[in-house]
Amino acid sequence: MTIRELDVDELFHAALNGNRRALGRLLTLIELGGSAADAIADQSFHRQHGVPVIGITGAPGAGKSTLTGQLLRTLPELGLRPAVIAVDPSSPLTGGAILGDRVRMDDVSGDHGFIRSVATRGHAGGLALSVPGCARLFDSAGYDPVIIETVGVGQVEVDVAGAADTTVVVVTPGWGDAVQANKAGLLEVADLFVINKADREGANDTRRDLELMLDLSHVSGQHQEYRPPIILTTAVDGHGVDHLWEAIVAHRSHLERSGELTRRRQARFRFEVMSRLNDHLSSMVDTITATIDDRSGRSPASLSAELLNSILAPDAGRLR
Amino acid sequence: MADTFNETRPIRVVLAKLGLDGHDRGIKIVARILRDAGMEVIYLGLRQTTASIVAAAEEEDADAVGLSMHNAGHLALAPKMLAALRDADLDVPLIIGGIIPDVDIPVLTDAGVAAILGPGAPAEQVVATVRNAVAR
Amino acid sequence: MTDARELWQEQFEAATPRPIPFETMSGVPVDPVYGDGPFPGQYPFTRGLHPAGYRSRLWTMRMFAGFGTAEDTNARFRELLRHGGTGLSTAFDMPTLMGYDSDSEWALGEVGRAGVAVDTLADMEDLYAGIDLSAVSTSMTINGPAAILLAMYVAVAEKNGVSRSDLAGTIQNDILKEYQAQKEYIFPPRPSMRIITDMIRFTSAEMPRWHPVSISGYHIREAGSTAAQELAFTLANGFAYVEAALAQGQDVNQFGRRLSFFFNSHSDFFEEIGKFRAARRIWARWMKERYGATDERAMMCRFHTQTAGVSLTAQQPENNIARVALQAMAAALGGTQSLHTDSYDEALALPTEKAARIALRTQQIIAHESGVDLVADPLGGAPYVEWMTDEMERQAELVFAHLDQLGNGSLLEGVYAGIENGYFVGEIADAAYRLERHINAGDRIIVGVNAYTEGSEDDEAHLLRIESETEDYQRKRLESIRHDRDNDLVTRRLAAVTAAAEDPTVNLMPPIIDAVRAYASEEEIVNAMKAVFGVYVEKAIV
């Protein structure tokens, strides 16, 4: 039987037994959404171990992929089996995408890891559900940790960053990146900063600037309990990558000790349920309003009130 | 219940060059052509091995693999790639683009290559070839 | 007569002319140059490097050759020399270009295909067997492992009693354009630059007739750049090498004399001629004004040209003979020092002997029958040509300004930054895509491809096939060399290469020469350097 002929249960079983093709197929089904995605979501929800989910974000050219590649290389030495979800934007005009991140991760995705490239496909909302779904699938299939890599310049990335337990923001020496990061709202979501290409001039100035920004945000009430550390790396030759991992582990401990991990996961759970509800409801709304017009003489206010009652009525169609 | 996301996903194509051949002008143009046609291109680029291409095709659930060849190695390399895909149980079409003399086309096709694109093939032809290969 | 004219006259009279009548086919005597100064041989050399143009010496007819085993290529070399070629130009196979031996798994299917396979000194000995290296000038087209091939060439020459200081030739050794276009890199940019500056210093001191770098635009153009980008990126890379050598304390007048260039000659006739002239003008100005050269020879942009491989069509291949003739003519009118003409069947495979001969004959016809050799810079002063020259220069200066800014006042740093942030690769890919779309849309006609296609279904020209025997032969040879050589000595010599790599004050050439003498293989020596320098992985920029 070919992979495409298997159903979700069979695929799941195969994936848990190490069949990478099956896992690849399941990831596709999650991205597609619909009943297959929901079935996978159920299965993986019950099988998840709660492995660390790490978000790596930052401006283009900061060296995120190279950094991730280094992690993929070193984590197996610690007995871990990492999975990477590399998110890149789709063309708003054509819907297509060129996904080139995995190249920099240097072909290490053999037995030790798994790399999946994901395009935004034009709807940020969809990504906010499919990426956590993929992360949970990797978790249930035995991968640890799950790394989500995004280009940190917009709301999409901030949303996706919400799927991570630890968010790493990567900048390079020079004022530009740090300002960009701040503007994109990444300063608030950052649990950890990396100054990559730290062999360049200006690395220490950038560190100082970041510390200053953190001082200010501390004053305004953020980062009260945990001040994001700043790690210097040179990803191309691996310098500092071990410190980065130590900092990630340390953050994880903090999350567990302080109860923050539970709080974040609850918040994400709520967000996921809310997103799904919103999606369901908005397609219901689309369906219902598809054929209405103003010829009935009813005002929008009264017409919508009536439609809402019909949706909420006890004998309205079930969601599933 | 209405599905929450797109019902059909874009075609996903792995593009790569095997071995040492460094001529990537054509493969980059093909990548853009396919993206402009709404496809998702997993661009591996240069210096790939059959192992790295198979890993990508598996992990990315690719619909097709496209290899670009300019160094007259196609008669040795195409069968190697086909064998690697077969060994991994990957039933995805292999499309070869680049400098392939006409006389070699039947040889490659008999070996299992799904389609062959010549240098400078127009965009419409490239897109149609990929779509047809995936549909089969 | 103006001063410039007088000066030019003096220089011209000092040159020895070729023994031919300087008159047209119809017997009309012609002057060596027409129009205004600055004249050929005068700063900034827009009109040419030599006061007598081709009257004293024709361009070198340097046909690129290489395939199969060293013996196969040696036969082709001797053939070309017999047919009147005046310089050797060596093409190596992909494994050799990338620093792999013929028995490496990366070499599968590639041994002897794109050029000649060279694994050890033994292959190099076969390659130049029966050729007097003191009497020919040899060009070697290789970049990443260039130091090793140069070392082998020196070792072969010395084994044959030719002193290294008598060796004339060029090694391409232009790593910057590899990151931008040809992609035959091994190590990352900065360590590669160290190797190159070591080679420049070594040749300056010990091989005064050798050009240690051929700063190349050919590949940048083949990758899809425009003519102005080819010009700008090439000269910018040149400035980068100059700055690197200066930073090492080398003398700009000394190494500047030995730098040479390699351009493409593409199909738009006048654009190419303007490009060549602008190249000379720009290089001279920058070397003098920015880098302080005082010796005019260090200001000269001497260059080799190759007709555009990418313009050759597989359809109706005989048409390519006409294309190449025009491109070669543009190069001659542009004042090239040396020229390779492509063979008509090269769109599909390496050239057959007959096709390679026709390509050489094309040059000979231009040189001896067209009269282009009688007058230096014959198009100088033509309004279109002068405008084109100015326009090429203008566009190039915009690029230099951008890189200068990117590098905070250093072209070297600007080029490193441009490599890293994908500037070069992105510009080239954009230009390639734009051209492709024009051709697709029929805006730009390519005869035989999107117009005048009748005849395209004719039988294919007989193609050169490289059999896989080369691979087997090389493997066996490597095995026996590894068996016969003194392996302890090899180990020690390789360790010395690694030690030299670790110490930036040590010149890498001497330990590499020692290693090749011991029959260490190319891959072994490359690995000894990889241990210190690491490897380069490029970002996917489409």
C-alpha cells in the first residue's frame, strides 16, 4: 500500500514506529486542516510528552538557519532527537513560496532529526493552528525538542512565537536589527537574545543597547521575574551554541519552577480552542450570509439578530 | 462541517543539483517560475547527495523531485537518484532539467525519469510538465 | 601635433612591428591609430594597453582544453599547438576543481567529464609531457585548490629542468567570483583570501612571469548578470584583492603588474566593446588615484576573453559559428590580450576535435583576413562607442559606491558583505530571470530558438562522449601511487601544510609544493587545509 492510501490511524502508527514518510504525510494533513487534521490533533494530544518547544526568530540574514543547523548537529550528541519547523512567507501574489532554510541546516536531518519547511500560505490565522499542531505531532512521535524557526518581522511571527515555550530572538551587531526587533514587538516575546556574528564589530555595543532596552521594559513592568539573557554566538563555526542551549535549558527550568510553563500552556490551549471556534464560526457565518441581500427590507441589525438566534437554537446543526 | 483551511494544497517540489555541478542559473529560474505558478519549492540548491534529496522528499512530503544537470553526468546520476527514491519507497516523479542530448532522452525515460526539460524551456512548459508529472 | 600624439609616436616607434604590410586588402596603407588621445598605451588606456595595438603582437590564441585523462588532454594540447595555437589553457574536471580525488564518492560520474582529471603530480607530469614549459604560456582554470595545482606545475617544470622563474602563465585563482557566480568554492571567504594573497606574494617574488590571479567576469556573466554588472563586480573583486594584498604589506606596483582579468564576450556587439574600453579606463584610474600605483604597468587592465558559452544554442548548432565569430570580433575590437573561441557544438557537450579546430580557425580568420589588426582601437571616437564606454563606466561606478558604503570605505569589506548578504547572487539571479522572461515573451529573438526555427529538427552534431574508463583508470592509478609512495613522508608533509594554515605569517606555497612532490593527492592536501579553514555553505538565494 502506498503512503497516500493509508488512513490517519495507520499513518500515525507508522510514524510512531519511525516511518519518516508517514510523518511527512501527517504534517501535510495537519496543514490542510479539516477532519484529518482534527483526527491527528486528537491522537497527538493524547500522546504528547510535553517536550520543550523553542521558537527562533529574527530579521532575515541574522543567521537563524545556521544557528538551528548547529543545534541540530550538537543536540543528538546529548541524546536528543530534534525536529525543526521552518516557516517562510508565501508570495501574496501567487501563493507560491521558495523554502530554502533547510539548506543551511547542512543535511543533518538523517537519523537524528527532522526538518519540515512550512509556507505561510497567506493566512496567518491558519498558521497559528497548524504550527502548534505540527509541534504536537513531533512531540508525540518522539522528537525532542521541537524548534520553530520564523522570520521575525510581523504579526505572523509573533503569533507563531506564541506556540513556543522559549522564544529566542536573534540579532546581529549593528543598531538596525535591535530596533527592528523592538518594532516588531519581539522584545516583549523574547525569553532569550542571541547576538549572532558576534565576531563582527559592534557586538558589544549591541549588547549594551539590548540591556538598555531590557532595563526600560523592566521599569515598565515586563520581564519582572526573568530577565532574558543575552548570548553571543558565531553560528558559522559553532561558537557559543553550547551556551545558547544552556540558556534554553535554564529558561525551561525557570518555567517549570515558577509555574509559568503551566500558565503559558493553558493560555495556548485557550487560544487554540478560541482559534478553532472562530474559524468554525466564521465559515458558518460566511455560509449563512452568502445569499442574503437587502431586498427583504430588514435592517442589518435586526436581520443579524434573527440569524444569530437561529444559530444558537438547540436544534441547530452540530459542529461535527 | 466546513474544512477550516485550504482543501487542496499547493504542489510541493524539491529542487536540487546532485554532486559537484555548480551551474545554478537554470534551477534558480525554474524555482521562480514554479513559485510564480503557486507552487512551494523546497530549494536545496547545490552539492546535494541522493541521501539528502530523499530525506527532503520524505520530510517535506514532496509531490515531485526536480534535478538540474549541466555536466553530462545524467546517464550515471539519474539512475542513481531513481534507485534511491525506489529504495526509500518514495513514489514521486523525478523530473530532469538541463543539458540532455536528444539521443539520451529515451534512455532516461525508460529508466523511469518522468519528464525532461531542455535548457531555456519556456515557463508555461515548465509548469505544465510539473503539473502533468504530479497528476500521473 | 599635440603632446599626447608626440609621446604616443615615440612609444609606437619603440615597438617592433610584425613583418606584414600595414595596408588593406586593396593595398591602401593605413595609420596605426586614428582620432584623438589619450592614445593606446597612454593612461587611462581606454584605447588600449599598447601603443602599437596588434601591430606588434596579435592576441594570444588560447584555446581552453581538457577532458578525460591527462594523456588524452596532452594529445589535444599538442594538436592545438600544432594547428597554431599560441598558448595552453587547461580545463579540469569537477572533482579536481572542487578538491576531490577521482576515487571520492563526490567524483562519481564526473571524472574526466568537464575537464582533465588531476589527482597527483603523476597526472600533471602526463598532462604536460613533451611540451617545453619554458616556451609556452599556460593558463590553468582552477580556483578553490589553485595553490595545489600551481605547486604541481612548478614541481613538473623543475623536474624537467625549467626554473620556476621562467614559467609564464596564469592561474585563475579568483575565489570571490566563486561565491558570486561559479560556486566552485571550498573554504570560506577570508581563509580563501589568505591563500590567494600568499600566492600573490609567492609569485611576485619567485615567478615574475606568472599571473597569480585572473580576476574573472566571464562566469558572472554566464550566471546571468548584465554587461555592466559583469564589469562592476569583476573590477570590485579586483579592488578587493588589491586591498587584501596592501593590507599584507605588499607593494602595489609590484603585485599590480601581475594581476590580470578575464571577461566574457557576449552577443551585443557594441555593448561588449564599450565594456572592454570602460574596464581599462576604470581600472587605471582606481589603481592610480585610489590605490597609489605609480608604475603604469600596475594600472593596466590586461585581459583574456572567452566568447559567451551561454549564448550557444543546441538548436541549429552551426549557427553558433556565426555567433562566436561576432563575439570574437568584438573582443578584438575591444583590444583583448588573449582569446578563447567556443566550439559550435559546445551547447550540448565538450567540443569535438573538428569543432575545436573551427573555433581556432575563426580567430585566425579574424586576425589575418579582416584587417582588424592593422589599426589600434579602430572604433575609438565613434559617437555610439564612446557613449557606450561612458555609460558602462557610469553604471559600474554606482555599484562601487554601493559596495564602498557597505564596507564602510573598504571595497574588500564591501565585497565580503555583499557575498554574505546575497547582494551579488541576488542581482545576478534577478538579471537572469529578467532576460529569460524577455526571451520567453519573444521580446528578444534568439535565432533558431524562438524564431527561424526551421532546421532545428536536423540531426544532432556528433557529440563528444567521455567514457567511464577515465574513472576506472584514475582510481587504479591513485591506488598504485598510494601504494608506491613514501606514506610517512606524505603524512609529515601534510602536517606541515596544516601547521602553515594555522599560522597566517607563513606562506602556504612552499609546504604545498613539498607535499605535491611527495605525491600527496589533491584531496589529501585540501583536507589538511579544511582542518583549519573549514568549509563554506551558501545561503539559498534564488
